[in-house]
Amino acid sequence: DYLLMFLRWKPSIERASQRYRGFLKWKRENPGLFDETLRISKDPELERLLQTEVVVGPPGLVTKHGGPLLIGRLRNNDMTDGRTSKDTC
């Protein structure tokens, strides 16, 4: 599946294979991004947290290295379930 994605970009097999190998290397170095460990559908607390917009990730906001940046908006945190501010942090 992934290889076809790189071939659609530009139809050069040599360049596509280089990008594909780079992608596989990146995938090995960053475990957890493409496995089943963090799925919204499997974690009701994470789903609730995302629906309340306590954690947001604006698309244009990135780290110095270009990675995504998440922001905690604690004013949106509903602690009526008994949690305290220490539990949230």
C-alpha cells in the first residue's frame, strides 16, 4: 500500500524506492505512530478529551524540527467527574 503512494507522487521508480526506503526507516525509528497503541476508538477517555477540545493541534504550529505541536487548553477542561487540576496535568 505504501509503495503505491510513493509511485503516484512521481512515476520514477528509482526516486520512489528511495523515498519508500526513507519512509520505512522513519517508521522503524518512530514506533507507535502506525500501530494500534493509540487509537481514539479504543480509549473512551482520549475520545472524550479530544471532543472537549482540551488538547488542540493547530495545523500551522510546528516545533523547530517541523513536528506537530499540541496545546492544552485547560479552560475547556470539564472536571465535574471529580478530577483535580493535578490529575489533568
